[in-house]
Amino acid sequence: MALAQLASAQSAARQKPKGPRALGLVQLAPNGKAHLIPITILYDGEFYDASAYKASPVPMALESGTVYEGVRTGVSEGLFTVTSALQGNNTWIGDGTWQSNSAIAAAKDAAAKRKAVMSKPAPEPVEGPPVLRRASAKPKPTEDAPSGGSAASGPASPAPPASAPAASTASPSASDEDSDRPVLKRPAAATAPVASAPSPAVTEAEAEADPDRPVLKRGAPTAEELKKRSASVATSATAGKDSHKPTALAPTVLGPIQLIPAISDAAGPEPRPYAYSLKPEEEQKLRNKMLALAANEVRAWAAQPESAGSQPAPRPGSKAKPPQPTFEDVQLHAFDLSNSNEPILVLTAKARLPVRSNTASDLQYIITLVARDDMYGDLHKAFASVTDSGHFDVLSRLELIDAVDADGDGRGELLFRQVSDAGSAFVLYRVIGDRLWPLFQGTPGQ
């Protein structure tokens, strides 16, 4: 009975979170401009395409004022606030402002210092002996003013002639002889109010019609932070002037762009780090093991008959050494996704096999390999994806984005970008045992 109750309690604790919980990808340019690509929304335990979920008139994930928390390998990096939604080429992106954690902390410190200065009482004036002050002299009468009939005063000075030049020559604009000279004028104090752009957020009428509509919020900025952002988001009001019509995407910024996964959830758990720390000797050992597995996958792929660069299978009884691929752009990532102290290894690399006379061409192979390292130091392959430069039109390659908690259960999932000649899409996987289970598959073309 006790074991049954414990099992039922554990199963209840592992039930799918209800949401809503949105996952996006922040594109941060070197000049500070940031955009958000919506990926998924978890609602009622199911994943939906965030670029199309409740798009009335804009997707729910891109409603104005929605706050995303950027997380890199589970560590919080900052906040992204959506200000408007842009559409182009049948894709949606969110325009907004990015504020790093360091900038948020600096703003809070500055506000605290200002508050401390304002709350300090003014110093009392220092009392001292009385001070005698000379009375101010009376103004003398002007030359052209009447003398007032005093016997002691002399005769009034004659008035200057009408043809005398003006006292100052710095105001020629008032002369009638140069009436066409441009004159600078101060703008009127009261100007007509500028019509504000309609926000793509949910209107009051829509909220009343659908009171149960979920709202994505997390870590909303304070009033002081919003005032500081008002100047930077003023230009985005023109972009959202008509949210019902597609808007051209912002121009691409040259230079390296940072990709930061971001979560928007009003009641989700606090992020936790998913990076697995490795010593240099441990990393080198695991790297060699992963490259040995990757070499087997590349050779198996190249030996398939449908491969354009297939290698001939060795004849029975021959002791020919299998070709050893050469790897480049090798990247090894280690994650502790379930807090079990067993690293999940993800290796991405490019490879080439030795060119032989009977091969079609010198192909480049792209491999993504996921494996689990158990407590005994043995690797268990969970997933392998191999393609070559001759099949990019039909077979996609996987690019690792990061590990992120997409459903809010405290465990990390692996987020990939699936790229082919047909376009790109995002794929979300969960590692269970020695297998990779797909949780979400995006639509190519994003």
C-alpha cells in the first residue's frame, strides 16, 4: 500500500504542466537591437506552434507587453519585452527591447540611491549673529523722465534725435527694410496630440468576449524601468500602426548575432543551470569516445547504396582497414538535464572521408550525435543524424541551439534548428533513457 501510494504520488508530480508557457528565441545584434522568434506554446499539456496559436490579430506569444526571460543553458541572462509584432514571408517575429541582468541591477541601484538622497532630511540652517545689510539704492530717474519740479535738480537733458542709431545692432530681423529675412520662432506650447498607434495586445472587447484567454507574463518590469524604456520603444509605435496588415521584417544587422532561448510563464519555476562541468582530461576522454562513435556513423552512412559518395563494402575475408574520417568544426556540449549527475553529450561536427578513385566526389558529411555517459563511463547512443553535401535538398542537418526547460517541469530539453534547402524549423527533443523523444516539430520555412 505504501509503495502504491508513493508511485501514485510520483506519477502525479510528473504530470504534464498545463501552461501557458511560451518558448522563443531572442536574436540579439551587436548594436543592441533584439527580435524574438516564437517557437512553441505549451497549453493544457500540449505543444502548439507559437507563430500561429491564437493569432487574432497577432499570435498570443507576440502580444505587446509580454515579457520573456532569456536563459542560456538554464542561467538567466535578461528580459525581453515585446512591443510589436512584425510579419513577413509568412513568418512572425516580435520587435521589442532587451535589458540584460546587469543593466537591470544597475538601474535598481541607481533608483535606490536617488530614493536615499531624496529621503534624507534637508540640513538645518546654521544660526549665527545678526548680519547688517545695506539698503538697496533707489533707482535714478531716466534722462527723458520729468525732473519732478525739484529746485535742486538741473535742467532735463535733451532727448536724442530721431535719426540716432539703435543701441543694439543684433536684431536686424525687426527692420522693415528686410521683411523677407527668415525668423526663428519657438514652437507653440500646446500642440495637437499625436494619434497613438494601436497596440497589438488584446483589446478590452476581446478580453470581455474571451475572459479565459491565457496571458503570458513573467518578471514584468517596474514602472521606473518602463519609463526608461519609453524613449527606446517610441520608434516601434509606427511599426505597430496597423497590426492587421503584414509588415516587412527589419533589415538584417551585419555581425555576429547571439541566439538566446527565452521563456514567458507567469507561474513557471525558477531557471536552473543545465551545464555539466568537466575537467580538461575528462572532456578530452569523452571527446575521443564521441568521435569514435561519430566515425562509425559516418562510415555507415557513406556505405549505404543511396549515398552519392558510398564506399564499396569490404570483401569477405579482407583485412582492409576501414577509412578513418577527418573531422573539423567539432563542438562537444555536456548537459545535466535531469539533475542526475549523468551527462548528456551532444557532438556536432563536419567530416570527410578519404577520396578514392571509385567514389563519385569528395563529399562533406554533417553529423549530430547525442549520447549518455553512465556512471561506469560507458557511452549509450541516443540519437544520430548524418547527411552530406549532396543531400541537403532532401535531408536536413541539425544545429544545436541550447538546453532549455520548455514545459516547466524542471528538466531540460534539447532545442535544435533543422536546416535544409527547403528552409529551417525548430525541433524540441527530450532525452529518456537511451532515446530521444520528439516533443515538437516546427514547420520548415521559418
